[in-house]
Amino acid sequence: MSMALSMEEQRILTQIEVRLSEDDPRLAHRLTRLGAPRRRARTVVLAAAAVIIVLAAIGAAIAAAAL
């Protein structure tokens, strides 16, 4: 469970992010991309579910046509 940050905490976090970007841009970029694989994995799971649904619909249509 996450809690909202106060205005002061958000300001401090923003300052830390800016300083990190200035001091070590490569590390800042790598840290920014940490969330990307999760989003990518979710997209893959959703795409796989869509393919399974389409294949099931095709199989049902073929089975109905064979009757």
C-alpha cells in the first residue's frame, strides 16, 4: 500500500532526481527504465490472452461447421 507524498517530500524527491540526473545521467536513465519490463511483460500477457481467445473462437467455429 502506497501513501501520497506531502508537498515537501515531493519537492525533496524532485531535487534528488534532478541531482542524480546531473551527477550520473547513465544511472538516472537506467533507474527510469526499471518499470519498463513490467509494462512490457503485461503487454505480452495480454497479447497472449488475446491470441488464445481468437484461437478458441476459430476452433469453435470449425467445430460448429463440421456438424
